[in-house]
Amino acid sequence: MAAPKVFIRDLQANQEVTTTFLVLKKEIKVKKNGGQYLMFTLSDRSGSMTAFLWENIGDFLDTCEPGNFVLAKAMVKEFNSHLQLSLFKIKRVADAEIVIADYLPASDKDLDAEFDEIIGIILGFSNPYLKDLLINLFNDESLTRKFKTCPAGKTLHHAYIGGLMEHVLSIIRLAQYMKQHYPILNLDLLITGAILHDLGKVDELSYSRTFDYTDDGKLIGHLTMEVMLVDRKMNEISEFPEELRKQVLHMLLSHHGKFEYGSPKLPMTLEALVLHYLDNLDAKVYAMQWLIENDDTGNDRWTGYSKMFDGYIYKKRVP
């Protein structure tokens, strides 16, 4: 059996450690004197770090590929205020020796309870067609299983097991507040958009070992995939209203909000407009919180540069 798991978040400088990791990246580098070394990015559910193998790299070239689980013996060192691993040995570990939950970030919420809350909201719909559409979708056990566990993204927001469903439920709750402020909104329609707007991600993303895109995800994308699925399911419901069909599909097609964000349509209904802003708000608030909490620059006032926000985030909070 593999050694007891030591998580990256618990490592300290000058500590010798033998534990398991998931390989995210491996590169062959050239030393200044002309020799070669290996640089790895190793990860577990608590984070990732860089690791270097300086000697005898030929013994390890073919055994530790991205996506492999490995057992590493290393010394933890500090360089430029960052911890990194200097490897003595590294070898592949069989999947049977691994607890997969140790290597993928996951929600700390009760996913079954969150799903039951969403189903309860659907059952309370006054619109029978939207209720039938969503219940019919979630009668598919495979889809439901993927919906419960799918991350909302690969890296930018809610990038953990169960992240998609948490994101959806957060938007639903925001939509309920919006209905109180703007009574004109069709709440059943808006909540339907919240539930369906990223449903294609369950097949766009792969998340059994690392978070990445599937071939269909790269070639087709979640937006098109969910429109195809939802349109097919609407066609299975007798006399599904044509006006309702158009507005549901429009919300899905326009929820990215701008052409440059990959949206083939701009929001042209009230519910589509609100869905876009709630989706964007929830993603951005989560992402900013995550950046502040996980920043490793050592600066207690500012995070490092964020591509998502096109700048730096100020950490100080008004008490």
C-alpha cells in the first residue's frame, strides 16, 4: 500500500516527506551546464506545487505521466517565498491504492440534500411544462449523477466536485430575491434557465481524475450541447408551447451575455438578461473570494495578478 497521505497544504520548509500525488504536468528541462532535469506539477485536493528531479531522470521518464498517481520521496524547500519539492525518487502508484477523493477538490456540502432542494423547487412550479421538462431530464440517473458531481469550470469558478450544482442553487436563490424586487419576472422560467444554463458541462468537462475538457467539450461546447439536449426533451412533451420553447432556448444561448464571451445571442428578454447577470455575479463573487483566500504571494494587502479580473484584488476588508 502507498504511504499515508500528507496533503500539500500541510507541508513545511525543510520537511522530508514520502507521500502520493496526482501528476498534472511533466516537462524535460535543460540545466545551465547542459544536463537535463524533470519538472513536475504535482497536486492533491488541497492544492498543487512544483517538484524537481535533478538526477538520473532516465529512470523516471516513462513512469510518471500527467494523469498518473505517484509516490514521491522528497525534501520540501522554499524558493522565492514559495514551497517546492526536490525529489529523491518518484514512481507510479496503481489506482487501486488511491482514494480518489484525496486528489480532487470537492464541495463540503451535502450534495444529495442540495439536489433534493432543487427538485423541491421544481415540484413547486406553477408552469406544468417547465416542471415536466426538468423532472424528465432528472429522471435520467446518469445525468443526475453527473449533475451532482460536475465542477462548474476547469479553473475559474466553482472548480471542484459538486461545484456546478452549488452554482446553480446559488443562482436560484438569487433569482428568488430578484422576483421580490422585480415582480414582473417569470420566476419559473428564470429558475429553469438557472438549472439548465450550464447543464452541458456535465459532458463538456471530464472530472474523474483531473479537470479537463472532453473531445465533445472542445469540439461542440456546453452551450450547444445543452441546447440540443433540452430541445430534444421539449419535443418529447406533448403540446409544449412554442413561445416557451423559444424563450427557454434563448436564455441558454444568450447567458454568456456578450459575443466575445462566446454567446451566439445577446440577452433579449427580461429573464435572459437577469440570468446572465446572476450567473456572472455568482461566478465573479466566488472567484474573487477564492483568490483572496488562496493567494500565496505573501502580500497581506494585494493578491497576484488575476486574468479573470484583469488586475490585482485588494484583500483588506472593512470590519
